[in-house]
Amino acid sequence: MMMHSLNKHARMLTAGAALSLLLMAGAPAFAETPADTLVEGWAIDDIITMDPGEAFELSTAEVTANTYSYLVRLDLNDTSKVVGDLAESWTVSDDGLTYTFKLKPGLKFASGNPVTAEDVAYSFERVVKLDKSPAFILTQFGLTGDNVTEKAKAADETTFVFTVDKAYAPSFVLNCLTATVGSVVDKKVVLEHVKAVTPSEEYKYDNDFGNEWLKTGYAGSGAFTMREWRANEVVVMERNDNYYGEKAPLARVIYRHMKESSGQRLALEAGDIDVARNLEPGDFDAVAKNGDLKTTSAPKGTLYYFSLNQKNQNLAKPEVAEAFKYLVDYDAIGSTLIKGIGEIHQTFLPKGVLGELDENPYKLDVAKAKELLAKAGLADGFSVTMDVRNTQPITGIAESIQQTLAQANIKMEIIPGDGKQTLTKYRARTHDIYIGQWGQDYFDPNSNAETFTVNPDNSDEGKVKTLAWRNAWDVPKEWTEQSKAALLEKDAAKRAEMYKDLQKKVLANSPFVIIFQQTEVAGYRGNLKGFKLGPSFDTNYVFNVSKE
Amino acid sequence: MSEISQPAPMSRREWLMSDRPQSRLQARLGRAYMTWRRFSANRLAVAGLGIILLLILVAVFADALAPHSPVVGNLAGARLLPPGSEGYLLGTDDQGRDILSRLLHGSRLTLLVIVLVAIIAAPIGLLVGAVSGYAGGWVDAVLMRITDIFFAFPKLVLALAFVAAMGPGIQNAIIAIAITSWPPYARIARAETLTVRNSDYIAAVRLMGASPFRIVLRHVMPMCVSSLIVRVTLDMAGIILTAAGLGFLGLGAQPPLPEWGAMIAAGRRFILDQWWVATMPGIAILVVSLGFNLLGDGLRDALDPRESGK
């Protein structure tokens, strides 16, 4: 009897405990972020390294842009221009080969060391000598490991001289210097952390220029310092009190790794994060309707397109390529799948870049496409495959295209894979159709013009692996020449005209079907002030953000 | 006037229930009838059978039943409509396709997976188990160690590895599931074989000069079949879930095929605002899995040899 009642008691106790646990778990967590800290929820799984001389990933670029200074920066009010960052002024010699930058006086790194032209020269030297993925942005000006100390050197404490090999359009040279690879590192700090390396055939230098340390370390002079990066977890930035410009209002910015849109939305609604960066259309709408939250968006230089491998006999016919352009339901995709996160855009230069061309002549027109296919002798259609990365909105668009192609008797099979698989196949030129995105490497029309219209060697051994090469497209010689000539055109207006003309040609006759330009969106708490997305992935600045 | 007692004409039921069958046919039918009676006494099992029959009917008449095309949607006009919208009973998905039509057509894929896996895996398991059990010695050791190797990996992980190696697609998913699901059948068949291999009737057959091949095929395997059927039926739910799991991970059926697991994966993105996109195929998987489980349970009771004849 005693035993029995005890049991009963114990049972009630356990039940009570379990119930209270349930209640605790169910109660909404009112976790407010600290008043001096900005917490962003963002997918940062692409970060491999924090070294500005090596990093070539979207997420890293944003962190670098907030923590390092360059010579010049993109002018956010007019993205076809640049403004001085470390540089107070600059001059271009009459022959167009020598650029002389005068640094602002009294600049300091976060470490307290003064910023000198010597640091700038060292930053250029290490990028060129390390020769990592983004190095081409500088080496395309004729820099090599042997001549970099001559061509990019400090004339005195505050004067940096940069010599290029051809008389390029100055806008092109300056635009390239706004890329994150142009970040200026603290030479003294980096030299303290260099690691000795045994020189080899591929790498001729006896030290790593601090590359290993900078993977997770920081030696910059931006508005924020990068305190910590833990892969797939968090990036922490802190205010740089030695910053020469206006000090950031917030003491700390934290990027929390969150992959899923719905998870970010829930955290944003609960106040666990201040900004959600990867919202999909549905969640974005819900955030926009919420009175406590605000949204913002900005067009980015990233294009979504699909391309037809010219090695495939059917796809190589020009009529077929044109038919494909009529077989995309642009309107429906624009109003549903990419609503709010993209805008229909069919030319290869994104909005905001010098020479942009806002022409979208193609519409879904099955009859016209059928006519073109009949002309190509393929009235009965054919079968083809498309390599699709397993992410939205790409998968959704691929499925929509699959349906519209079927209306013209083209049977398209979707081959899904992760980004690595599809890209590897694409780069090996073994795909039929590839759908994906293309983000410009630096904020200049040449970045896209080159990749869409230059293909000097169309053999499998070709060294210049542009998108045109990947699709085995033998670009007409005049187009390639026009693209290269535009690079040397000093008059910006004339240069813009040349690119417009080139875009019209590519639009009418190429294996590229460009569908839309990405709009980056973010949802944020109503108490944030000054939160804005920039025109490119490396201009999402957080040093103006404050909290009420 | 001698009274010749005529046996009273037997009812069909009595004929079936007779404990002195006059022919083999009568004996077999009698046994089947007993099994059916035991099975039908179990209400839940009959419900399970009903679900499975319904699934088969739906799969056969999907074309006639589906109000819309399962692959072509109305992206601009009917995207993510809630259940009960006009013309779309269960709502539409993110491509503007009718979910009901996709579910109906998806039943074909589900059935295809189940049938093919059962056809491939069960005979392999039966053969391996029976040979292993009857032969014994090193044959037994080798075959059972191979089985052990397959047992050492979780089924889904092994299936994932196979599909990843062979490339995604419904055929490869079926092969992968079949390859990973035969080992339990081999174990069961071996256990059953061990219990009968030394029995008198096998000895008699052997004395009559039957080859080991014939003994295994004609006299051992039939004894294993009933327990195998039960096991396969109970496994069906697991097979459906594995197939759905592969589809969910993007390794099973590929778009635009209306595979239920892939449909859930596609609907996951909308779970907060458009719950029905993921829920409807989830319910379908639940119901069919439940049906197979109930059926398997009933079959186990009905086919149990110890129960027979009671």
C-alpha cells in the first residue's frame, strides 16, 4: 500500500516535471540581441579563407569589404564611378600606363601601425606572388612575380605608383582595384606571421606571405576588424577604433550561419537575429507583411542563365538556340519563382554596370519556336539533358523550362547534382545544357563581356576558360576583337556604346539564354537604422547601421 | 430394403473444411480457405488489404482519375493554391501543378518500387538462405559472412552510397533498395531451412535419389515461403519509406516525376505558409505504409503454421 502511494506520488512528480519541461520548450523565447550588436543570419558555408589575397567567395567578400580598405572604392551613388578610400587622389599618365595614387595623411591600421605606400605595394606583391584564384584581376595588367615589385611600388611614404602593360580604359583599371583582392594589408603584422616555405617548381618563394595565418587572421584598416571566423558557425567583427573615417555606431557585428530561409524567418520574427539574408519569395512576403519587420532589396550583378553546349549537334544549330530563347516563360517565372529576388534580364551586362542595355525582346512563344525548330529540321523535337544544381530558384526554373520545352516536343531530362558536380561537368564541357548563375568578378563591363564573348582557342585544351569556351562556342572573330577594343577605349561613353552593340549581337545570336538578374533581399528588425544592401556582393556595408 | 446410407451432400464450406480431403486440390483449397478465415477475422488486416487494393486500383486508373496533368502546371495562374480551391481539391504546388493528380500518378511509382524490390530482393534472399542452410559447411560460412557485411551498414546509408555511385534516378533507387534489403530474407530462409533439412521427408526424398538442387528448389524453399511473405509484406512500409527518403534527398525519382518523397522535399520550403504542399504526399506515404503494416501483421497471424488446422 505504502509502495503504491509512493509510486503514485513519484508518477505525479515526473509527470509534472515533464509537463513543465514541455511548457518551457513551448514558451516563445524573447531573445533580444544586444543594443550594440548586429546579428545577421546568413548562409556562410562558402567561406574557405579570410585572406583577401586568396578569397574569391561571395560571403568572404562582404566581410573583407567591411574590414579592409582599398585604394579606391565603388561610388555607391553612381556605380559607374569610383571614389578614393585610402587614396586621396590619383593621376593617370598621358600614355595611360602609369597610375599614381596619393594616400590620405595620418592613416592607421587597426593594429595602430601607420598605413604607408609600402603596405600597398606589399599587398600587391603578395597577391601576385601567391597567385591564388582572384590574382588574375591584378595579373591581367601584366603583373608577374618577377616584375611586381617594379610595377607596383612605393615612390615615397604616401605615393604609390602602379604601371600597367597597355593603355587600358582608366575606368577598367580603377574598377578592378575596387575588388577585394585590392585590399591593403598591414605589412608589419603580416611579416610577424609569415611561415617559411621550401621553394618548388610551382612556388618559387621562400615564405607564404602570411597566407596561412591570414586564413583566420586579420591585418586590415577597415571600419570593422575581423575577430573570429568559425567555419559554418559564425563570423564576428568588432569596431575598429583606429579607423580613419567615421566610426561605426555599433560595437560588434555577428554573422550567424543559417542555411534555410524558413529558419532565418523564424529567428527574425522571434528577434534572435536582426537581419535575415537568405529569404525566399514566400518568406520574404511574410516578412514584408509583418509590422515589426522591414525589408530591403538591391539588384546585384549576378545573372541566372542557361547555355547550350555547341558540341551537341542539335544545340549547335543557330535556329535551335533561338528557339530556346522563345521557350522560356519569362513572365510567369518573373511573377512567381523569382518574385522579389530577381528581375527578368536578357542581356549579359547587369543593371548598374557601365554599358548596361535594358532590352528584353524575348517572350514565351511556342509557335515561333516550333517554326524555328522546323527550319532546323527538328520539327519532331529531340531529347536533351540539363545539369541542374540542387538549389532554389534554379531547380524551380529548370522544371518550368522542362514544361515549356515539352510544348515544342523537346524532351529535357533534368540531371540534378550539387554545385560541385554540375560545375565540374560544365567546366569539362561534357554537359548538354547547363543552368546556373554568373556573378561578375569585378565591377566592370569587361568581366562579363570577356566571359561571354572571348574564346581564342575552342579546343578542349583551350587556356582561356571563359563561359564561351565552356560551351564550345566559336565566337565570331570580330566580336572578340570588339570586346578587346572596348577595354582600351578611354572615353567612357564610347566604351558603353561598344558594349551595348556587343550585347545586341549576343542577345540575337548566341548559345546563352539569360533569364534574370538577381535582386538580393534582406528582412530586418524595425529598430535598425541605415541597413542597406549594396549594388554588388562586396558592397554590403554594415558600418552605417545603428540601432534605436 | 436395405438402408444404404448415402453421405449427405456436403456444403462447399464443409468440403473445404473436410479433415479427409479426397484430392490434393481439395487439401490445398482447404488450407487456403482456413488461412483466409483466420485472416478475415482480423478487421485491421482486412482494412490494410483494402488500402493496398485501393492503391492498386488508383495506380491502374490514374489517368482516368486525375483531373489535371501531373507534370504540366499553370505557373502563372495557379501557384500554391490552398486545398479546396476550385478545380484543385488538394491544392497546387510551387509549379502550379495539381497535388491530387500528382499523388494519383505517384501511386504508380510507389507500386513500381515495391513490386520490383519484392521481385528482386525476395528471390535472392530465399536462394541464398536456402542454399546456405542446406549445404552448410564453407558454403554456409561464406554466404552468411557476405550477408553479415550487408547487415553491418544501416540500410538507408548503404542505399545512399549505391545511388550516389550509380547516379540518381528511379531505376537506380530500386536497384539500391533491392540490393540492401535481401539480407534479412536470407537469414529467415536459412533458419527455416535448418529446421527442415534433417527432417524425415527430406531424408526420404534424398533416398529416392533427388539431387541437392531439386531438394532445395522443390522441398526446402516452399517451406520458407510463408514466413518470407510475411516478412516482405512487413518490409514494404520500410521500402516505401526508403524510396521516399531517397526521393527526399534528391537521389530517387527526378523531376518532373511525381514521386511522393520528392514532393515532400519540394514542399519543405513552403512548410510555414503553404503546409499542404508537403503534408499531402506525407499523408499518402503514411496511409500506404500503414496499409502494408496492417496487411503484414494479419498475414503473419494467418500464415503461421503453428496456428494452421486449428
